[in-house]
Amino acid sequence: MRLILFLLLAVGGAGLDLWTKHQVFLWKGLPGEQEPFWIVEPFVGIETAVNMGALFGLGQGMGWLFSSLSIVAAIGIVYWLFVLQASRSLWLTVAMGLVMGGIIGNLYDRLAIPNLPAPWAGGVRDWILFRYRDYVWPNFNIADSVLVIGAVMLAIHSFRQEVPAAKVVLVSQTEPSSGGQSS
């Protein structure tokens, strides 16, 4: 049952991510082709972007490394959940299903499957835009969102883990007996 839940979250998260990216890029075009569409002007909008790096645009041009790390992480998640039995925890199953959905959605883009033109080939398609005054949060997508939610759940789980209580042995201190002898 946990395997089914894990697969539903992973495939559902990746599927929603890929569908929304496809729809938004069909509608808005490649980065720079159109102005942002504001949902709550000027704070929340839709604007296409392609990230050639990782989180916050770090590691530009190292897509091969992030693809490799994504594959290793995906294998590690499946091994941990289903071989080492971490899936006994519903919380961990949900968290790792979400993380896997994010990995799959962004890995699909990194492997250049969407066939973006040369300057963006192998980059991750982003479209969610947040701004506050002069601050612009880096654009992101559904895969980023589900991955972060899963990672936060994993962090919460790690802080909530019960640490086995140390056994305290009380040693009774008694005065040495005089052995019935008087001084």
C-alpha cells in the first residue's frame, strides 16, 4: 500500500509539473518573449524562465552534475524506503514521494527532453514568479514546490525522532555497617 502511495505522489507531482510547464510555455513562449501575466499585481505572476543551474540559479552550466545527483538521489530514496523499510512510516513515504516527484519533473527538463532551443537546452523550465518591491524571488515550478515540501517534511521528521531514553542506574550509597562491633 505504501508503494502505491509513493508512486501516486511521485508520478502525480511530476505529471502536474510537466503538464503546467508545457501549458505555460505554450501560452507565454520562451523567456523574454512576453511580459509577465500578473495574478496579484505586482506580487504574484506567471513568467517563463529557464534555469541552467540548481536552487536559486546556483551552479549555472552544471546540468550534468545535477542530473547525476538526481539519479543517485532517486535510487537512494527507493532503496531507503523499500529495502531498508523506511516506508513503515507514512510520513516518510509521503515526504519521499513528493521529493521523488520533484526530482523526476526537473530531471526530465535537465535531460533536454522538451527540446528547448540551444541557449536553454538542458535547463529547467520555471514559471511561477514572486516579487516584493525591488526583490524578485527566482522563478520556480511545481517540481521545486513539491520537492521543497517533501524536504521540509523530512526535516520535521528528523527533529521529531524520539531519541531512546538513556537507562539511568541508581546506585544506592549506604554507610558501611560496623559489623556489630563497637569501638
